[in-house]
Amino acid sequence: MASRRRILLKVIILGDSGNQYKATIGADFLTKEVEVDNRVFTLQIWDTAGQERFQSLGVAFYRGADCCVLVHDVNVMKSFDNLNNWREEFLIQASPSDPENFSFVVLGNKIDVDGGNSQVVSEKKAKEWCSSKGNIPYFQTSAKEGFNVEDAFECVAINALKNEPAEEM
């Protein structure tokens, strides 16, 4: 079998406090390998979710991102309402060459809480927001249970590729 080329993608996770994946992945910065269509992608994940001091991270942190993952807690309406601010913040800081088509993925996390009974942000409401912003893929996840996390990151890899210049392929 031919040796597969590894593709490195920079992924930034933004969102309000309380949306931490840290319990699952144990770090603010990590790499995660995802295989899609027989290609191996190494996602370099920069997770600021839940750190208000992110503003001081500056442009270097955002620059060169291939995909931005916006996370909200399905049990906290404010975290959903803030998605717009996070998205705007990202576009200002990262200033991608084609902001209209930049790849975002939205995760509604913590669907495991209280057996789902505390959920205030419905999948429908979240999907409506995503489609109004240019058909952003949406996943409901439980980082704690590991539910849908793999699928979400495969989607991140596929979407991040869209931002790569053609000659990289």
C-alpha cells in the first residue's frame, strides 16, 4: 500500500465557559488523528473554550486556522446566544481570505446532562442558526460520553480541507 500523506489542519475551538472538552481530551492543545477516505488528517486542536482570557491570545493564535469549531452548551441559552460573537471575533482575528466560505462546525455539547431533560437549545433552533450562517454543519455531542465526537471531528477534517489551496491536495 502506498504510504499515505498526512495532512495537518489547524482547528480552533471557541465557546463560552463550561463547554470544556478538557475532561475528555485532557489538554488545551492537542493533536487528534482522523482518517477519512483513506487519508490521515492530523488535527491540531487549539481549545480556548471556557477561557475568558482568550482575547490576549492575539492574532497569531487564530491565524492559519483551517476550521473553527463553535461550541455551546445545549442546557445554557446564553452560550448559544454568544455563538454569533465568537464567530465574529474569529473572523476579525483570523481574517481569512474568503470569510464568506470559511469552514465552521457547530457543536451543541452536554446533551448527556440530566438525561437530556435540561436541554434549552433545541436541535431545530441550532440548525436554523447554522443554516442562516451559510449551512454550517451541526452536531449534538457529549464530550463526557464521547457521543458524536468522532463524527464531528471527521466533519471538521472534511470541511477544513475546503479551505486548503488546491495545489496542496
